[in-house]
Amino acid sequence: MARRRNRGRNVNGILLLDKPLGVTSNAALQQVKRLYRAAKAGHTGNLDPLATGLLPICFGEATKISSFLLDSDKRYVGTIKLGVITRTADAEGEVLETRPVGDYSEAQIREVLDRFTGEIEQVPPMHSAVKVNGTPLYKLAHKGLEIERKPRTVTIHSIELLRHEGDELEIEIHCSKGTYVRTLAEEIGEALGCGGHLSALRRTASGPFTLDEAVTMAQIEAAAEEGNAALDALLLPIERALDDWPAVNLTDNSAYYVQQGQPVLVPQAPTSGWVRLHRPDGGFLGVGHILDDGRVAPKRLIKAG
């Protein structure tokens, strides 16, 4: 009889990784998963190799709520190199064209940035993970192919100018999911008339999480040397991903029915939307949604322990 494969240890929680430069999000995920010797883990929002910053990693039961982090707003600090247009709209791509950079005033730059706030249409770049007929666009791009892509609507809540020095702009962006910051950088350069590309990018926030809480790969490696307790001390509770959601506190009776998958009526619960579900002892039970008749329906339940 074949020996049963050891799938790894049961780890539950959220790790906020400060992803280093030069590695893919998946490579960073796999490295962290190996250090934790975790059975199950996934990241919640891809960062390009040339981007650094906040990459939430969900372990075990936390993967049940990872889609809500994927859908959340993000914040970035990015640097735009003006006057240089690249094939990929970032520093990794072949230089296609160089143009002179004008002596722009801060008022001129801010006026251009304001044009890109609110709902805008973006065409996904060919060098992206968006799939067409099951094939990621970047694989087609590597073959020298370019196909028509449908524009997507994204929301830019704000763009702030942090720094303007010569041919560089540093901006802070608060945006919806699915926003391609390098596409935005390229379009800002075009709007200024000189073109440009994204030369650096750092994610500073994802949903309720900020970079201030993140740990580096070196810190995780040091914790791994100390053992599982030190590693697990770096994890945040699963419910932290839903800090900005209203909480519904269940009785023993209603918690029982919710765990059977049945909607329940809870006095003074919100009248619509998503909610956090908690047991009478305050323990996190999972995610629910308010039905049209006011009952609370369970959607994603978290196993205790």
C-alpha cells in the first residue's frame, strides 16, 4: 500500500507579506507556503515582479474569504518615467520611443491627473494575466501576437501628486480592483504629450489592510527558524479581512441553524448587504448576506479551531 502523502500542517489566518522586488506573486506565495509547511494557501491580488508591497496571503479557512479581498479597493504609490514609451508600459519592456519632456508646472500635472479620476475605461495590456479563450494574454504577447481586448470599467477614487522632479512623477493612487496602474501611467504620459511608463510601483493598502502591518520575507524566514509558534504569531485573524463590514451577533439557537445552512431572523440586523457572523462567545463564524425578507443567510462558514 502506498504511503499517504503528508499534505502539510493545518494553518489558518492571514499573513500580510511585503512582497520583494523581482519575484512573481505566485513565487512569493509558494516560498511562504513552504516556510509555513502549510497544507493550503493562496494570495489575494497579483503584483507584477517589478512591483513591491502589500500581498495578503490567506491560509486554510481564510481562503474562503479571499475573494472579498480580491474585490476590495487598493492603494499604490507609483513612479512614472516621462518621455520614454515601452512595449509593456513598465520598466521591463523594450523602449519603443523617446520624446522630449516639457517643463510642466504642478498645476498642469494636477489638471491632467484630475482627468483620470472617477470611472474610466481601461484596455487590459497584452502583457497581463487576463485570459482570452483560456490563454493568458502575456503568453500571446511573448509569441509576438496582439489581439483585440475589450475595455473594462474601473474606478479611480483619487490620484495625488507626491513628487515632480525633472522627468519623474511620483503619484499615490486609490483605485478599484482590476486597475492596471501601468496602463494609467502610460495614459497620463500621453495626456501630458510626452508619453511615459511606470518605472516603480508599491502597493500600500488592500481593503482594510495597510503596509504598516506587513512583514518581510526575511522576518518570516527568521520566524521559521524559531518554529511554528513564531510563524503563527505573524498571522492575523480571518475576520480582520472584513473589519469594515457590519457584525451580526447570533444566539446559540440561530448559530445552530446558520451552521446547518439555514437563514435566520436576527433582531436589529442590517437590512441589506454583506455581514460578519459571530457566535455568542464572539467567535467568528463566517460571512452572511441579508435576504430580501430581512433574514440573514450564511454564505461562507469558517470551521472553528
